[in-house]
Amino acid sequence: MAMIERHNPKERAVHSIHAISFIILLLTGIGLYSKSFFGITKIFGGVDWSRFFHHWAGVVFIITVFLIYFQWKDEASVFDEDDKEWFRVFGGYLGKGVKVPPSGKFNAGQKVFFKMIFYAGVLFGITGIIMWIPQILSIPKFIVQLTYILHDMILIGLVMGVLTHVYLGTIANPGTISSLLTGQVDEQWARHHHEKWYKAMKKGK
């Protein structure tokens, strides 16, 4: 079966580092959240080491948020009429036999997730920095306290979004995960899920 490149090695590396940094943030963050969860910190060598990994994984996370934005913004930032129609039928996920409009490299749902990850990631980073070095930044105590609440709320939203993203990229759409593992997808998959992108790639060849 003929294969076509969907993501190059650089794109896959950035995405993988971003995902790993998020997992580290999630585990260390839960471990540091309450003494009830301190057992999780043993994975990273204890509370102090968990705090260390949490801080620097956060730095990696925010850097990769921007790297992902700039590497995919041309394809993921623009919405057209087909995207509007995609939203109208909700990508065909709510019923069988629904005609789904053709998509570019990313469908409308992926474009929304792209924007959500970027803006939430930036806020996540800003709130994390405020919590990390409030004295250096001379942040009033009440603002720091509000930042903790906002940071937790953003995390909950990110976890929900990421779980949906993982489900749609694996179980719901078989063949999708190969685009990030090997960078390649078969032409039948590309034609079915991202017809406009597939045709553009074929014309480019």
C-alpha cells in the first residue's frame, strides 16, 4: 500500500517532547498537590526532585507550545467554508452515513484543539512562572493565590482536551497514530480523512 509523509521528523520530535513534558507536569503536579499524593513523587526521587522536574518540564512545555504553533500555524490557523460545514455535522462523529466535507492537513476539530492548546499552554506557563518565583516578580499574595486556582482549572481543561485528542487519534480513527510514530500514513487514509491535503500533496509530487 502506497504511503505518504504527513509529519516530518522535526514535527514529530517537537510533538513528542511536548507530550512527554505534559505527562511529567501532570504526574509531578498531582504528587505535589497534596500530602495525600506524595507517594507519586517517589517516581521522580521524592518531593524535592519532583518539584525540580515540575519546574523545568514546565519550561520545556511552554517552549514546545510555541514551536508547535509556528510549525503548524499555516495549516491550523485558517478556517474555510468546509470547516464551517465540518462543525455543522460535527465531523460525522454523531451519526453514521453523514457526509463529511473534505479537510486540509487538519480538520476543523483539530484546528480548534490547536488553538486551545496554544492559548491554554501560554496561560499555563504564565501562571506556573508566577507560582514558581512570586517573590522575584513581586506578585501580591492574593494574586498568587488566584493564580493557583487558575492553574488548576487550566490543567483540568488540558487533561480533558488531551484525553479527547488521544482517543480521536487512536481508537476513533485507526491509522492516525502512525502519522506521529513513523510520519507516514497510507494514501487511502489520507484521501478519506484529509482529502484536500492529500490532493495538494499529490499535485506537489
